[in-house]
Amino acid sequence: MSRRVRTALAAVLAAVLGAVLLPGAARAATVNYVALGDSYSSGVGAGPYDLSSCLRSQKSYAPLWAAAHSVTSFKFPACGGAVTADVLNNQVGQLSSSTTLVTITIGGNDAGFADVMTSCRFGSTSSCESAVNQSKAFATATLPGRLDATYAAIRNRAPNARLVVLGYPRLFETGSCGLLAMSSYKRTILNQAADTLNGVISGRAAAGGTFVDARPFFAGHGVCAADPWIRDVSGVIEAYHPNADGYRYGYLAALTAAIG
């Protein structure tokens, strides 16, 4: 037997033994996934919902991603209406040293999302401007500290996990939208507020996580689009949240593009 043949056989034998003795090398890595956050993580707008008060939907991006990747374990404590304090008090307890992936959307409710949307949808232009300016001031002055504390708690509880922080979409297209819609100006300043919020979240997430910008994936599909992925006021609780297409083709696509 020639030296070249012996070398080739040895290489084949080593590969076979490696697959047998080290089966983990031949299998996909273990993924223990925990999805934290607010209504944009729980799936408000997509329906149908579980029996909790958190309005969790299996059509949200997190369970869709978990199902597509056959994860080892999946926990879904995200809850509609959550603020950073709710994540700290009620959600991070689901994390552990065995957690390998954490996703989160948070910060919008801290910055007064619901009140801003109500002021702008039903109030005057001046009341809308005032609400938007107050929200932006909070986002730049107070929210960074709350986000830092939240991300730090996640890293402490799940030191081996990858933290993926997803941002918020711009909610509106600013072209013609019918007589009963918000003015183009209101829609524009609300989109600008979303940009401010995303900028703050991105900056704080950079210290120990991956920021995923959802805005490019929702572009052209906001309220007033021909094919909207964001709900208008047709559902009170679901208003200004993604619909099922928004979670699948917006958020899930954004998450998949970022981490596979």
C-alpha cells in the first residue's frame, strides 16, 4: 500500500471516528431561546392570543423563528404593555446560564407610546406636537438609564446568551391617506419620534448586544400603504401594532437577516 493511499485512509478514519466520538460536532448547536419584551414582541396585532393578559400570539416573530430553527427550548414571557420595569420584575427570571439567545423589544411604553398615539390620532396638531416632544425628551434623557439597567440584568442572568435588541418600525407612510386619516405632518413627526427612539435603543444596545433595525423591512408597508403591515385604529388594543404579515415579513425577516 502506497504512502499516499495510507494517508488518505487515515484521514477518512479520523473523520469517521470524529463523527462517532464527538457527535456534537455533527449536530446543530443547542439553542435555548427566551423572547422578552413588550407588545411588539408578544405579537399584539397578529392574533389569536393565548389566555393570559399579555396577548401573546404564535404569529409573532419569536415563536415563528423558534419553530423555523427547531430550537432546543423556547420561553416566551414577552407581554403586551410591558415597560422596562416589567422586564426586570417579571421576565428576566426566565433566563439562566443555559440560555443561548435572548431577543427583546422594549422602551416604547416607557416613552409613552399609547398616550402619544392617542394625542396625535384624536387631538389637535399642537397637542400632537407637545406629546411627541415630551416623548422624545424622555427617550433621550431618561430612557438610556432604564435600558442600560435592563440589558445589564439580561447579561447577568444569561451570561452565555447572545442578546438581540430589535427596534421599532416607522408606523406611517406620509402620502395621501383619505379624509379621516391623520395629517401628513402628524404622521411625519411620529415617524421622526420613532427614529429618535431607535437611535437611543441602538446606542444603548451596542454595549453588549446586537441591534436589529426593523425600519427598512417595514418600509412601504406602514399605515396608509396599499399593503399595510401596521394596523390603524380598527382595533383599539391592536392599533398601531404590526399585523401577522408585519411580524412575519417585517420582524421575522429582520431577525433572520441579522442572525440567520
